Amino acid sequence: MPAKQDPIDLYFWPTPNGWKASIALEEMGLPYTLHLIDIGAGDQFTPEFLKLSPNNRMPAITDPDGPDGAPISLFESGAILQYLARKTGQFYGATERDRIAVDQWLMWQMGGVGPMAGQAHHFLKYAPAMDPPHDLPYAKDRYRNEVARLYGVLDRQLARTEFAAGDFFSIADMAIWPWASLWEGQQQTLEDKPHLARWLDTVGARDGVVRGRALAAEKRGNIQDSRSAQNVLFKRP
């Protein structure tokens, strides 16, 4: 990594996916400039942001010191984590087997925990508060139960290893922790998952995680209390 790193532009809002990028930047000691993307106000649909993130989702980053010294922009939180880990040589393990394990658990988060926990949040918290309310017991049970199954998978893994991909902290932990830390809102229990509980505390106590999680924390609101945010997030095509 160059001796002097120009700041990375971080396009962010304080959500679990946003925290992945802010935690990574803090853990890796990379300077960054914060650009808030108020998803409740529809900032993610502006033409300027869509040039960076065509899927109208944050986080996104622009690195002025990209490959071959040319700027590069990235969207998708998992791709951002992989890019930053490769760029800095940090949090990706020491061997090829380590990197395979990290990728495996990172993909597990991207394909499982994130989507399933996101649906649990929607049907348990947001849908019942909409106008008109959508209180759907089947959907609540389906996503609550699937999140519980996934956390059981992680608990069994953490019975064998200190962190998700092995006995080293990695971008896989940075990806999983922001979602798993919200287990109460997903109506989960840790009583039968002692290893997950231990890991949540260990990761949550890291200085970089604390700083990344605290970024713009005052902007985090309750979507269920905002009709305008609901209209932007849940009704816009």
C-alpha cells in the first residue's frame, strides 16, 4: 500500500450493509471522505449515485488510487470488502486456504444472512407498520425460522473456530456481524447459541468495529415510523 493513501469516497447510510464498508475502512486504517446517501429520502435514485451503483443500493466507494493508479468505483458490499482486503493485504488470511474459507463465509453472508435477515426485519417490523398494515404470520415465521437456522450454522462453526473463517478476524466477520448484531430485532435468541454470543461480543468490542458502527449513527431512524421513507423504500419500482 502506498505510504500516503488519498481518501476513499464512501457513499453510506447507517444500515447493516453500510456498516460493512465503514467497519472495513476503519479496521484497515484507510482514510475516507463520507458522503451520506439518505435512502429514506431517495438519494439512492439520483442519476449521480446511479453512475456509481446502478443497482441503487449503498454502500459504494470510489478509490482514487485504484488498480494501475487509476480511480475505480465499486458497488456491492461484498465486492467492496474483497477489494479493500486485496488492496491492503489485510483481513483475508495468510494462505490460499484461508482466503478460500473467507470467501466461503462471505458468500454465505451475502446469499443467506443478509437477504434472510433483511426479509425478517421487513415482515416482523416494517410491514405491520405500513398503511395499510401487512401482518403476515406465514412470512414472519418463514424468515424468523430461516434466520434461526442460519445462526445455528454459524454457532456450530464458531464452536470450532474463534472467528467465522478460522482463528483470525477477516472480512467475513465484518460482513456477518452488522446483521447478526441486530438479532433481537430479528426475534432471535442466543440462549442456545453460546458461541455466537461470544463472537458477537468479541467482534463488537474491536475499536474499528465500534468506530464503523458509530458512523453517522444519529441519522439512523425507525422506518416503521416514517410513511415517506416507507413509500421510497417499499413502494418505488
